[in-house]
Amino acid sequence: MNYGLRCALALTPMLLMLTATPCALADGTVNVTLEDASEGGNLSGMKMTATPDSVKAGRITLHAANKSQALVHEVIVVLPPANGAPLPYDDKEGRVIEKRIKDLGEVSDLPPGKSGSLTVRLVPGNYLLICNQPNHYKAGMWTKLTVTQ
Ligand SMILES: [Cu+2]
């Protein structure tokens, strides 16, 4: 069995997602841009963009850049519920309920103008990147990340 196939087989079960598999299929980089209107901290124009939005499975480094001039943002890598259900959300807090989601890693609380990085090992699947500062997720501050074989 060749190395690549052995790696693919080793990475197949979803449960192995966070284990330290010794073989990386690929080293991918995703640039994540965090933007808002930066006008007195209002919630319009909230946006998260992942470039590229599809990467190969393996070690993936997210470089998050908070372009805002006013607001703290963050990036949380989330494995969405398998049944397609929406992420559990607390309307009063205006946040996704983090202890009830599959949080695979995060670049938390990036001050305006700052950048941060995170490396995660992801198997093929559909992931979400979200900002969970109060009300940001509902304001549209999330994006999809597809991980391919
Ligand atoms: Cu945000």
C-alpha cells in the first residue's frame, strides 16, 4: 500500500480528526479576512472571507486578519452538526453556544488591525468558520470552508 493511500485510510474516520496522525496529506493555507463597517462599532457590513475556501485535507493553517478599525473579531473552526441543524444559539447573549458545538480551534479575540494564526488538522468535510463576538455570527460573520480528499 502506498504512503498516500495509507494516509488517506488513516484519516478517514471522523473520530481521528484531532489525533496526531503522523502523515500529513497536504499543508494548506487559508487567509481569513474579518471586516466590518468600522463606523462607531455598528453591526453593518460584518463579513468573513476565506481565501481559498476549499483546501486539501491535512494540516491547515488559518491566517486571520482583523481589518476592522474598531471591533474585536475572531475565528472559530466549527464542525457543523451532521444532521444539517443550525448551530445552537443563545438569542439573549447573541452568540453561538460554544460548549455545545464542535470547536476545532480558534484565533480568539483579535483586536482591530491585528492578525493571528492557527494550525488544525482537518479531514475531508464541510466546516464553518465563525466569529462569536456578541451578535457577529447572526450579522453574517461566518463563512464555509470545504476540505477535500
Ligand atoms: Cu466579528
